[in-house]
Amino acid sequence: YFIAPFIAKFYGYSELVSIIRVLGFSLPIASVSSIQNAYIGRMLDFRKNFIASLISSILSGFIGVYFALKGRGVWALVIQNLFNSFVICVVQFFIVPWRPKLCFSLKQSTPLLKFGASSLGSDLLNTIFNQINAFVIGKWYTPEQLAYYNKGGSFPGLIHNNVSVIVASVMFPVFSKR
């Protein structure tokens, strides 16, 4: 939210400020949903995750297309993204029985925070390494050329990445339970 003006200035697109700030609202929504996802994974009940993803993809797809047809441009994608995060969160609230409680223990959270910090650092480095090309290309080329580059780079690994994510999301909880 706070670095949005700097990002917009770097790319020379002032409209990025509001786009980045609005998209930032998907982070807290997705964080609530990630807790529900962890519960689903722990219980090995992937059908619930599939149902939530299917419903949110269909509804948000319709919303995105509707706003695109209304001429909203990039805002159609922003609204679609936010709506997708929100619908997944709402659907999971109704189909997952776990509910958060308002209790907190610093003693119990300390080991989790240490693990989370190292995991966050690793993921940040991985994201920076994987996205540095798009960052540089986006600075010196048009958004259209960047889109072609990103899509062209994503198609070769599409099947591999999807299969890897599916297998990893199933195998990790299964191995953890064993």
C-alpha cells in the first residue's frame, strides 16, 4: 500500500497507485482463506477446496467478463481478483467446520514465528529471482510486450507446474500424517 507510489513512478504509470492499493486488499482476505486451506489439507478433505475454488472461479470469471464488457479495462481484472479471494473465503467459511478463536499464546507462537520468518525469507528470494525478468522487461518495454513474454514463458511449464502443485498439496499432508 505504501510503496505503490514508488512502483507507479518506477514504471511511469500513475494509475498503478490505485490498482496496487486496491489489489492489496486481497492479501488479508487470502490470509483468512489460507488458514481454512491448511485445515482442509490437514484433514485430507481436498474436495472442499475443489468446491470452493470451482465456485469462486466461475463466479469471479463472470464478474471479470461483465466488467470487461462494460469497458472497465484493467479494473475488470482487479475486481475479478478481489471477488475471487472473497468468494473462496466465504464458501470455505460455510463448508469448513473450523472457526478461529480469539486467544493467543506468545509461548506457542514463537517456534511458528521462527519457522514462518525463514519460510517467508525463502519465498521472497524465490519470488524475486523468478520475477526479476518481468520486472526489468516491464520497465523498458510496453505492458503488451510484457504480457506476451509472461504468457510465452508460462505455457511450457503449465502442465508441469499444475501437476507439481497438485501432487505436493496432496502428498505433504499425507506424509505429515504418516
